[in-house]
Amino acid sequence: MKLLALALYLLPLSTFAGYSQTLPKGVRNLTFRLIKTNTIKGSYNAQGQPEGYSINSKINADVLIGLNGSVDTYLNGLSPADYNDFNFGTFEGNATSDVFAQALGAGYGITDKITIYGFIPFYDATVDLNLERTEKGRKNVGSSIALEGLPEIDVRIIQNLFVNYYKYKPLGKWEATGFGDLEFGVMWNFLSSDHYGLLLNAGLVAPTGREDNPDILQDISFGDGQWDNFVEVGGDYKLTDDLSLDAWTRYTLQHKFKKNVRQPENKDFPMTEKKGISEIDLGDKLLFGTQINYSIDDQWTPSLNYIFEYKAKDNYSSNSPTADAINESNTELRSHTLRLGMSYSTLELFKQKKFILPGAINFAIQSVLGGKNTPKYERADLEFRLFF
């Protein structure tokens, strides 16, 4: 069970102009992109409704053992049934996250129709987990004698629950930086004319990113731990001299891998100290995007982009069918994203010898408008492209 998950889809970094256009033979492209999300406070749940990131737990007898001598004496004197029923209240932890990412990409025109490219992101993420008690009052089962010396629920007891009982790392603020997964691809412009073009893009994603840590509830993974293969096909169509339309779809095959994961036994409270090796298939992904572009002049082009993403349900295989079913639950993902962009190009100015280098600056803002089991956030992108 993980508290947070986030995927930042990056549009291809190595194209020359329109979607289907590849780099001319011998031309190189360098791209640098900055990505900043707003403070992420929640996600769309399995029913497609927004909800905050949270965890909650009851403070039972096992958690309190060892904190206080009189408490231990009291609890050890309870009958097995009363010990199991003991409840000292509940707490809830609410989390928010902030993510800043940078991506560096490069492309090279093998021929006028074929371009190779690669890019890798670098993430800087912070998660704040604030804890609070949600149920007060205590239950002294099996005895009418007041339980003296039992401390009130505070961060110490909550940390004891997760660190000593469930064997997680301490809760609270979490920060990390690191690379994401590396993408490498080959683009082939297999059909082109004055008004339209078609492109095939195929490649792989290498697991170079930081993986999810099963011992940290509030961390964010920068990669998913396995190799992917993808194929993408799309094209562009020139509606008028100033108006054009792009559309593409990508299918990603995620390969199986093995990992030591938590093996929960209760679907209503999936925190657990039990771990085991599972063979994991994270589910294949499908992406569809469409974008309309309007050229104000040779330099300025605003655009409106819609992206739909779908990921199939995870599949876990281990020696615990119950844990597999719990780990697989709510892993089918779906999202609808709207993106508004503006591009400034110096390509025509360079051709007219009015600017020293051909390049582009792209700015975009986007928002996840809806989905299923997916983070709800807004983000801004600033991108610099240079051709030489």
C-alpha cells in the first residue's frame, strides 16, 4: 500500500516542428524542460471522485506494549479476547506533495525521415505528512479500574505503531531527488505531403529511476522498476494555412519483474509488517493525445491539447493470494488532461539570417480534469529547444 503515486508524462523531446516532422539528416536537437506541479493534495479515487491522501489506524494493545511499565502490567493481565479488543483511539495522517522535475533530451537526424532521440528526467520531490487524532476516548476492556499512567496519543505513539510494530520508516516529512526512467526511441516519418504527415515512433524505457520503497509510506517513486517497450503512431493535418491538427496514440508494454513487497492481510487496513517476493506485472498502458495549433505568425503558435491515459490493472503473483488481491486493488488507472500551450520559434528568423540559432521556447500549463486512481494536480512546463 502506498500513500502517493505520481507520473509526469513528457511529450516527445526530439521532434523538429509538427508532430510528424523529423529532424533533417545530420541535424541535432537539444531540449531542456522544467516542470513544476502545484501542491498535490489528493487524487481521483476508484469511483472517479476527488479525495485527499490519507492513512488511518487504530491504536491497539500491541502498539502500546513497551511504552510504559504500568501499561504493560495492565495489558498482560487481560484475557486474550480483551487484549484483542483493546482500542485506545484512532489517528489519521493527511499528506501533500510538491514535485519539481527537469528533463534533458537529445535527437539526431539519421536521414531526413528517421530521427533517434533519448531523454531522461530528474526529480525533486517533497511530501509532508501531518498526523492528528481522529477518535478520542479510551476503552478499558475487561476491567472497571482506570488505567493510570497511559500516555495520550501523540506522535511518539503513532511513530511506535509504524516503526516498531509495522516496521516502516518514520512518518513525517520526506524529501528526495533523483533520475527518472530513461526513454530511447526511433521516429520514422513514413508518409508526408504538403498538408499531412504520418509518423511511427518505437523504443524502450529503461528502469533508471528511483523505485518505490515498500518501507516508506509517503515516498514517491521516480521510476517503476521494470523495462518497457512502446510503439506510438500519429500524424498531423494542415486544415488551413494557419490551423493544424495533431493526433497520436501510444501503447506501452510493461514487462514483469520481481520485488520484495508488503503483503497485507486486511483490505480495509492494508498496512502490514509482512513482506515477501512477488512477481509483478504493472499492466500495459495506452495513451491518446490530440492537439490543435494556430499559427499567429512565423514565430508565435498557441495550442490546445487533450491527453487520455489508461493503465490496466496490476497483476501480483506470490505465496499469498490474499496479499496479491489487495495489492492489485485500485491499480487500474485512467486520467483526462487538458493542456494549453504557447510556442515561440526562431526557425524562420534563422532562415532569414535575422537570428543566430534556430530554436524554440515552449510554455504550457495543464490540469488533470478527471480520472480513476490517479493524482489530481496542475503543472506548468517551460521548455527550450535548440537545433544545430
